[in-house]
Amino acid sequence: MDRTLMHRTGEVTLTVRTPDGRPAAGRTVTVAQRRHAFAFGNIGFDFVPLVAGPGPAGAGDVETFGQAGGLDLERAEALWCNLFNTATLPFYWGGYEPRRGAPDTARLTATARWFAGRGVTVKGHPLVWHTVQPPWLLGLDLDEVERLLRARIRDLAGGFAGLIDTWDAINEAVIMPVFANGDNAVTPLARARGRIHMVRMAFEEARAANPAATLILNDFDLSSAYECLIEGVLEAGVRVDAIGLQTHMHQGYRGEEYTAGVLDRFARYGLPLHLTETTLVSGHLMPAGIDDLNDYRIPHWPSTPEGEARQADDVVRHYRTLFAHPAVRSVTYWGLTDDGAWLGAPAGLVRADGTRKPSYDALESLIKGEWWLPPTSMHTSADGTLTVRGFLGDYTADGVPFTVTAGRAAQEVTLT
């Protein structure tokens, strides 16, 4: 059996009954999938200004990060919600609280509720990071920085509990103590107290504030350095719910063999894998010799027909590899459109003018095509049962909801 079908599908036997409780024998029932159990995600940064209005004074460049390409809310919603069921919202400290004591709570709450109202799971990113820090932290002593950081973690994880229950608890801890790209107050704290201290603080404060939260250790460093950190954190007794792996591939798709190898290496810890940040460009590729992608900036980086064809092929290859691996629970593409995309790269699935690229269509052909059960007519047997096999997720039978879970299950639905 195909490896994907083995762990991404399930089978359920429905007993269909009439309102008076009798088995509905020989009945034609329309079964349709409504949602994947697998988390197909994208950032929802675009929607903060669209849903909740302008940002707070002092937010600066963070507010323009990942804009919706001039799309109005209706068009952006249609493109986004057609493919994705998990939204990552920005909680970078410098953008969320540019002025001390004045966090952007109202706008982020409104946006999270907007997504939740559309059946989308909302994730926050990140609780702890050394980049995009508020300038008012500079000059404070380390004890005060840690006190404020702990309070921020509790306020976010606890304040948004029930609305946002998944968080990148700490981002890029591997380089956190040695980061030298501008002044910030978190790097000196990490340097003085160590990576494991920072990870423990993020996870334990968030866990105390929201015991039901799913907390992710997230990094772009996929080398043995990250493995060493994970091992040290686990040996220290820190409870990690998932391992986050970033795959910004501005230098080109790394290939199925490389990707599968990375997944196998990090799956050995027995934790779910979340591909938290994924990009593939549809223009020219960055030179291979650049270590820090932030070092590559050009005034104009266009999407090209050749690049768009390559991106579509790369998206399919990458998503197939991820979906086929049993440890992977989630993949988040980093941006809907090219307009405002990270580093100015043509990495969106939609062009800056709002038109769909081939990569959008290619991803749709997987998520809503090959890996999806469209409305399908089925017939109950003499005892009123029918068997549905499909991709794990939520379904309806003539509008009545049921769920396909791993393995085999039995459920009853009552139809009018």
C-alpha cells in the first residue's frame, strides 16, 4: 500500500438511521470532506490590518511584513481559506508591544477570532525570540529583562488560551546566545544563562499559563547543533510537544532525499514534526554560497514564467515528501502573496497583483484534489451501514457531521 495512504487515511462504518431510530436501508447518502486533520497552514499576517485595521504607532516595518498584495478582504479570504486550515499570527515583541505597556492585544484577538470563526486553528509566533525586540528593553539589567520576558510569555499563553493554543514557544535558540545582527536585550540574557535555561523558561511559563497548549521548539538550523540542543533540553526534563523545522528554500529546493533524511533525523526523538516556515521562490535563486539569507537583498526580485513552473514542481515534490512521512503533523507555507514577502522574494503562491501562480493550483490539486474526498454518492446496505474510507479529517453525510480517524471506527448518524 502507498505509504501516504497507510498513515493519512482511516475507515469508518456509519450506521445511518431514520429519525425514528430505524436503520436506513438502501438509502443514497452524499458523503463529503470538510476539513483535513493534517495541518495545512500559512501565515495570517496579511489579515491583521485587513480584519482589525492599522497597527499601533511605533510598530514600524513589522506592520508591512507579509501584506496581502493589495487584495481586499473578500478576495484574500477566498484564496487563503480555500487551501489552509491553520493560521500563524505574528507576536514579535517589537511589533506587538512597540511601546511598553501598550500591546497590540485587541487587533490580534480580533484577527484570531476571525480565523477561528472560519474553522481555522490559530497558532502564535513566537513567545521568545532575540530578533524584532522593542527598543525600550535596551539598557535594562538582565534580571529585569528576564522578569519582563516571563511576564510576556504568561500574558500571551494565558491571555489567548482557548483561542490560540499552539505556540512557537522559542524561536532559533541555537544561535540566540551568539546573534550579533544589531542590539537586542535577549541575546545577552541567553549568553549569560544558556540555551537550556531560555528554552525551559519559555516552555514552563507557557505551560503554567495554559496547560492545554501545544508548545513547539522551532529552529532554522537543521544541523547537529539543533539535535544537540534538543537532546540537552529533553535530558533536562523540559516537556516539548513538537519539533519545529524551518525550510526557507530561497536557494532552491533541497530535494526529496535531503528532506526525507532531515525528517528521519528529527523524528528519532519520538515527537511530532511541524514544518513551521516553508518557502520556495518563483524567480531567480539566491547564490548557493550565502549562509545567512538576510544578507541577500536586491531592489527588484521578479517572478518569472520559468521560475513559476519550477516553483509549482518544487511545491508538489516538497509537500508529497512531507505528507508521506508519518512524523509530520503540520506544514506552514510562509506567505500567500509576493507583495511584502520576506526578503522581497517572489515566494508567494499568488502574484503581487493577486493572480494565482501555478504553485497555488498545484497545491490545490493535492490538498483539495488527490488528498480530498469530494461530494460522493454512497448507498447504505440492508442493515443501514456504509463504509467510508478517506483522508483523516471531518466529513458530512447529507450534511450531518462525522469524523474519519486513524484505523477503523464505527459511528452513527441520524438523517431526516
